[in-house]
Amino acid sequence: MDIYLIKTNDIAFSQLTPYLDCVSFFRRAVIERRRDDAAKVNSLISELLILCEISRRTGIDRERLRFRSGPHGKPYIRNKNGEWLEFSVSHTDGAVTAAFSGEGEIGIDIERPDRRVSDAMYNRVLCDEERVHVTSGADFIR
């Protein structure tokens, strides 16, 4: 398993625009619709990190990568030998993180400690057992 963390708070989107050509037309459109430059930076860096690292690990050219989704929408990919590569990516204001594993399912999340968390978020991501232990936004982030 490998985990990467990239701090993005000092990167201007204008510095990254030459790299937009490295992502698909669809992903480029998604990135360009983000609400502000910080969100665009995180989205593009996330995409580049995933594409480059998966290409390096699988030997599949970045342009030929095709992801599949599990039953809950989590992406995965098989390498040229048919082996699974699990990965997860998350971003928050000022940072992007990604985890990669060839040994089984993996998940990663990054949040700012001051993030406000709604009841809808609790219900979407926590199972009943976890909800018993989460009584505040700080509990949830921790």
C-alpha cells in the first residue's frame, strides 16, 4: 500500500492549465466547471495523480486507462496481467491524498478539522454501529 499527500494551497490554477491536455475531454469539462480556482486545482491534481500512478503501476498508457466501478461506485482497474489495483482519492481545501493497493480494497479520506458536517452526511457514510460513536462534527472528522 502507498499513500500520497500533496499540499495544494500555494498552487494557482493558471500554473496547471498546460496539464489540462493530459486528461480526457469529459474530465477537463468537469474540472473547468468547478466553483473556484482552488477546487479546480484539487480536481486536476487528483486526476493527474491517479492517471500517472496507475499508468506507472499497471504499464497501461494513461490515455488507455479504463476504470470499472464496484457496486457502490468505487473505481478499480486491472493491470495487463489481470491483477486488481485498488485505489482511493480524496481532497479538501488545500490538499489532495490518494492511496493505492494491489493487496485488496483500500479507502482514504482527508478533511479539514473545521469542516461542518450535516446529518445527511452522517447518514450517507456511517453505518449504524459507527453512528453510535459519532455525536459531533469533530467526532466525524476524527
